[in-house]
Amino acid sequence: MTGYLPHSDALKRLANKLPKTELHLHIEGSLEPELLFELAQRNNITLTYADVAEVRAAYQFSDLQSFLDIYYAGAAVLITEQDFFDLTRAYLERADADNVVHVEIFFDPQTHTERGVDIGVVIAGLRRGLLWGEATFGITNKLIMCFLRHLEEQDAFTVWEQALPYLQEIDGVGLDSGERGNPPEKFKNIYAAVREAGLPVVAHAGEEGPAEYVRSAVDVLKVSRIDHGVRCIEDPLLVAELAEARMPLTVCPLSNQKLQVYPDLADHTLKFLLDKGLCVMVNSDDPAYFGGYVNANFDACIEALPLTEMDIRQLAKNSFEASWLPESVKADYISQIETLQI
């Protein structure tokens, strides 16, 4: 990994100060060990870890699946509406500290319903937390329900049916979990049903899966954003098409490093994709597990990659362009980004 660039401290100050959105955040992945233990005690759940230090020591992953194993185990402490509220509140406190002004967060209902937690309980807790964040910090929000791609499409239809009474609380639908062997087209029928209901759709693609998964997410699922998407570089024609379409890629650098997609962040494609004109931005993915929230991801990229001041401002602007905010609100924040001085 490269050392500090001569202007890295100034770039970090700029990145930290700029208003930003976060469009790729799994709320269950923001469960810090301290809150994990607190909720386990509240719900009389015995953990296999002795203390917080042992949990953090376990956060060493060789690939996506090894991460998912501990991720799903940790989510088992989330049971009541208050648990989901506390989880969301804790994340939004960190988002506010990073000058994140708008969030579009993922949640995985199947992770909870298979444990007997009603989807209505999950949504009520998350929504209450988001409303608290808006009232307390002014952080606006969207809530995106994700299907688990390692399960069958019929399982997605089941949770979709469970979610129908709560559609007014859900702003969009996504697709996450183990990518290998689970191409986007596996879910083409449920995505057609979601689009028919009028909800926008996104999907994880091109993280551990190949560039073809990015293309099929666009062509078959008809997504409005690609989550991750970094392996699109395997197909130069696809890169050009994504750039021309301004198809957003919600890139998560520290996540990519931790899961060994790019073991050395100096090899990450963020700068390359930015230079190619793609609508890429910086997100934290599962920050409790991957070692950093949004500003920590910016800091790490500034240390590892030859990013310029223009790049930093563009990454922040892209995060608003790719959001589901009203156009007038986007324009106001983008103007702030262009004029803010440090």
C-alpha cells in the first residue's frame, strides 16, 4: 500500500466536512460488539463470545461467506421493535458524526422472519429509528428491503407477501447475501413483481460475482443502481455502457479489502472507475465488521489511491446524484459540495 500523499491531510479534512449520502449500508451490519452484548443480555441470549474483544478478534474474514456466517449469528440478538430502533439510532449517530445527511439503508427481513420475528416488528423499529434520526439530526432517509440470494426465489416471494401490508413503509427492494452461484436472473420473476408494484429496485452484483452479473442485474432485473459493481472492469464494453448511462455503483472500499476482493486498497478500482466517468461513490457496507464508517472509508482511499480534490468532491456529488432524493434537494447539496472550502 502506498504511503500518505503530500496533500492527504487536507483531502481528509475536505472529505470529512462535505455533506454526503450513504446508499450502501446493511443496518444489521452496523451492530457493534458493545450493542451486541447489550441486546443479548436484554433478550437473555447466551453468546459464544466471552467479551467484546473476543468478538472483534473473530472479525477476520477470508471471503464473503465467512463474513456472512458471523453476520447472521450476530443478528440473532435482534428480536424486539426496541432492538431494531436502538440499532438504527446507533448507526445514525455515527452517520451524523461523518456529515452524512441522507441514508438509504438495507434490511434483511428473512434473517429475522426465519427466527420467528415478525416483519412488522422489524419495519416498525427501523422506521422509528429513522424518524428519530430525521428529527434529531435532520438526516433524511429511505428504507430498502433486501432478498437473500442464497435462498430460492420462492422464499423471496414469501417475504414479499409478508411485506405487502407495509409497502408504504418500504422505499425500494434490493438483493444481497452470497453472490457466487446466485446470478441476478435467478430472481427475475420476483423483481418483475416488485417493479409492477411501483418500487425501484437495486441489486448487489460484481463484488465476488463476475462482470456478467452486473450486466444481468441491469438487463434482466432492470435495477436503478448496482451495489458494489467493482468487477465490471472485466468487461470494458460494460464499463463504457455504465458510464454512458450514469448507472450508479455504490462502492464499499474497506469492505472490498476486508473480504479480499482487493486485499491491497492501492489496487482498488475506485479511481479507475471515477476517471472513466462512472457514477461511483463511497459507502461503508457493514461498518461494524469492516472497520469503518463513511469517513473512515474516505480516509483509507485517500491514503491508498491518487485521489485529487476534484475526485473527492465528485464522489460526494455522485452520492447525491445516485440517491432517491428530490432533484431540487440534490441540486442544493451538490452546490454546497462545489463551493465548500476547508
